[in-house]
Amino acid sequence: MDGIIIRKAILHILDNGNRGIVLSNSLLNLRDEQMDFIHNLIGKIHGNDNSKHGKFNPETSFIYKLIQDMNEEQEESFIDTSQEIAKLLFSCISNAEDVPSGDLLVLTYRFEGGKYLALLKLNYKSSYTQLINQSEDGVVTSLIRNTTLLPSASTRPTEAAIIKLSDLSIRLVEKKYTVEGAKVNYFSESFLGCNTELASKKKLNLLDRIIRSVTTKYYDGITSQMDAKSALLKDYMEDKEIDIEGVGAKLFGHSPEMKSEYDEKIESYDMQNDYIKIENDTTVKKLEKMVIVTDLGIEISIPTEIYNRMADVEIKESESEGSQVIIKNISSMHLK
């Protein structure tokens, strides 16, 4: 991710195996390749619509208090704070049954005028490598299994948080693990001590599914679903965000029964007052085309923009005579 300026970074070992917790007392001396590695990791969370938004519980969160007391400008304060954060995370994973061991990378960086603290848990990977020994007969090579390899730069961390230091808002990714017999989000609940909301991409997928569910229940045929998908994309294109209540009113406001069912489904996910804020246009790619699948196994992909120009696409639905998809104004065709 371009534009990141790393200020300070430190790495602590959190090994549930033989090594236990090993706390570093010195900052990392990063070179260009290592900088690129960290930039790639941050880019998979910062500004990614798959990451959740979170807010600390100030009364109960130890991490919140540690960050408030940290003086990021002072190296000693940063190192001490990172060590206390590592101890807290290690105590959390020690009580869990299946949380993997890993290293905790703690760093601060600047991006677009803001200052951020990143907590990246890098879970170990296992792979084989060679071991070279000398014996009486000469060089002996063998295969050994290394169980403490760090993930590649292309792998998104399964547990990580990015905290904006000006307002302590959080972006995070996490995975549920078994703690005391129950699957829980230990990273946000026990470690960070924060409340979270669904990631923007997941909200969009849920909204799309709910709209499709309501339209298919009350309308026959496929055009109603396509019209709804088109309206959802239009709402995003106008404001670069999606007003969930506004979308419901536009699509189902004419029918109290449909609107009531839409509201009920939205409220079941606690999204009734939400706006879906999209940071990457790729998140709405699925709205940019309509894919029709027929009972003959034929798939027809129609860009939403083309569908909106009714002069180019015509859909005729008939139970008695069979349905038709008519594509007009074609200048040329080729086989893909």
C-alpha cells in the first residue's frame, strides 16, 4: 500500500509451545524488503471492506488504557506498551484451545496525515526445509520440519487491528476460536475489549440477499430481482455509500407488507440505521453485472449499465410460451 511511512516497529514471540513468550527490548531495523512485507500486510486491513469497524469499551479495555498512556514519540514508552500488549495477547491465547502460536508485530505508521498503531498477529506456518550436517563420510543433507515460519506477504493476517491514534477508532480482522468449549471472537472481546460491527462487504452481501428474498417472495420472474439490483448500484453510484433504510423505502415503500418484511430482516442483523460505506470500488463489482442462468444451462452475463438502457436488452417472461432474452443493437460478436 503506497503512502505508508513506518515510524516504529517491534516483534514479540508468542509461542504456546516450548519457547513461551519472548519479549523484544529493541525496535526492528527494517530494510526495503521488510518494509514491503509490512506494507502488504497493512494494506489487507487498512481501507479494506472485508475488515470490521470497532470501538473500545473504555471502562473495561486494558488495551485502550495502555494506548492512552503511551507516548509514541518516546521509544521507551512505545516498547514498554508493546510488551504489555503482547503479555495480554499471550494470556488470551494461552486460555484458548485452538488459537495458533505466532509473532506479534506492533508498529506505528503515518498515512494520509493520520497516525496509526497496528497490532498484527502473524500465525506460524509449518513447512519442510533442508538441514546440512558434516559427518565422517562428508556432507549429509536431511529434511526437517520448520513449525515457526511466518506467513507470506500475500496472506492476510487472521487476527489484526489498526487503531487510529487521534480518535482510537479500530479496523480489525479476526477469526473465531474455541475458548472454554465455545467458539468466540477472543481477539475483539477478550484482547482488545471492543464492540464491532459487520464488515462493509458482508453488510452488502446480506443486503443483496435480503432484497432478493423479499422480491422473489412477492414477484414472479427475474426482472424484479434485476430491477432491485440495478437500484442498489444506482444508490451507491450517487453517494458512494448505501443508505439501508433509504434503499428499502425506494424498493418497497409502495407495499407496506413488503417494507415490513424488509425491515424485519434488516433489524435481525441490527442494520436498520446503517449506511454501508464502501472504500474499494471492487466491493460492488457483483452489482455491476447481472448473470442469468437458464434451465438449459445457458448463462447470460449482462452489465448493469447495459440493462439500464432498456433499448439494448429486452426480457419477456411467459410461463406458457417460455421466456426470452433479446439483446439488440449488436455491432459485432466474438467467442470468448
